[in-house]
Amino acid sequence: MLVIAMLLGKLNPVSLAWVLGYNFAALRTIRSEDWSAAARPLEYQAHSASRWGNSRSRRCLDFATAAITLLALLPAMAICALLVRLSSPGPILFRQHRMGRNGRGFTFYKFRSMTLDTAPDTPSHTVEGDCRITFFGAFLRRYKLDELPQFWNVLKGDMSLVGPRPKLPKHEALLMPFRPGITGEATLLFRNEEQMLAHVPRHQVDAFYEEFFKPVKAELDVAYMRDATLRSDLRLLWMTATKCLSRSTDSAMELVEIMARSMPKTLMADAVRSPRKTPIGQPTHVNPDPAPVVAD
């Protein structure tokens, strides 16, 4: 129904934000068994990784590609580091403890793209237009240049080129039997995540992410790693390179299409048909459980 409305031009990004905000209570409470099952891939199993996913050949490919990329992009990374340093006070690199393969922790690196000041009521998930993002940081995030230091993580063996994004320790319920990656199936699908979340009412961003984005990402990542091959990895790497040079401007449509494709039709229909109890533009307030801080 949302997709049809968008195609007919009757649902613009503003009204989409109202639909998501107002009916978010319905999205949380009208869960079907199929939707609940979407969260199950979070429970990684030992057999979730394909033979290629943990092979020595894949590790050699990761090492060689990371080494060549770091050498080739070293001048560009030096310029980025200098501009980060000049754009705002603080360190050049953002460092954070993340969980890797089989529960092994490691230090995760990115170019810092945000200021060090954080307001108490700021959502833990970043949205487009966040006042904490620096001018140069917005450029880095748009073209994913802030992720370049992670090739060092790949070189060290903490990460792979392709795989689920590395999680904070508090987010990783069970051990992950494969290395996290720089890019992946979910990373590409949600490449405009900050723009998508900008259509969600600010006070519901964290809850919306935990209830919807997180299970969908886990399902995509586990399904990919279960069947990963050299060919599929090369395909994702090529798609990542091309997507970094281009950016879809219709993030509202992307969000609606992801919701329509990933959620049960009955859940989507019930959420849209839920009765209005507040005036348009005044979304029903939901008090979600506090979400863990996510800085990636």
C-alpha cells in the first residue's frame, strides 16, 4: 500500500515520516510469526559460514587487496587525515572496540567525521543533517571515504573485505563464526541508511532501527555468508565501488521498497490501516526501550 501510494505521488517524504512515526506502535505490536522469525538470524550458528567464507584462499585475497589498496590510496588518505584534523578539534581516527570472528575483540578504525560533543537527547544512530557531523565529515560519509582505514583492519586479519559489519560487544549475542567485513549484502542495501532514518521521527529513530533495520540486516548477512563464493564476493566488491561513486537521491522510496519487500504483507497492511488517534503531523509518542549506542 505504501509503495502504491508513493508510485501515485500521494505519499511524499513528509507524509512518509508521519506514517512511520504514527504507525510505529502498530509495527511493533502487530507482529506475525514470519516477522518474528526475521530476528532469528541474529543467532549465528557454526554452520552459517560457507566453505569459501572461512577459507585460506579468501584470506589471501583479503590480504592482497587490502595491501594494494592501502598503497594506492595512501596519498588520498593522507589528504583526508589532514582535512579531518583541520575541520574540527579532535583525533584524526575514530577508534572503537568491536567484536570479530569467534568473539575476538579488536580496535575498529574510521576517519572521524563527527564532533566530540554529544547532546544527551541525541539518537545513538546518526541521521542525515545531524549537527554533530562536520562539513568535511559529511563529504567523507557521502562517498564512504571514512571507511578507508578499515583496510588496515583487513590487513591485520580483524576483518574481511565482505561480511557483516562489525558489532559492538553489547550487540553481539552469540559468537560470529566469520570475520566482519567492510561491505556486504546489507551494507549495500542500506547504503543510504542515514537518509532513510531522516524520514523517521527523531524520537523514534533508535527504536525503529532496533525493531526493523537490525533484523533485516542480520537476515541478509547470514544468508549471504551461508552461500558466499569467490564470484559473489567479487560481485559485491564491484557493486560497492560503483555505488560509492553514485548516490540515490530518493531515500524515501528506497525505505518504502525495503519495508514492502522485507515485511509480511499483513503486517504492512495492518500498520497502514491502524486508526488515527492524533492529528496529522502529531505522531503518537512511543517510549522505546533505550538502544545501545551505535557509532557506525
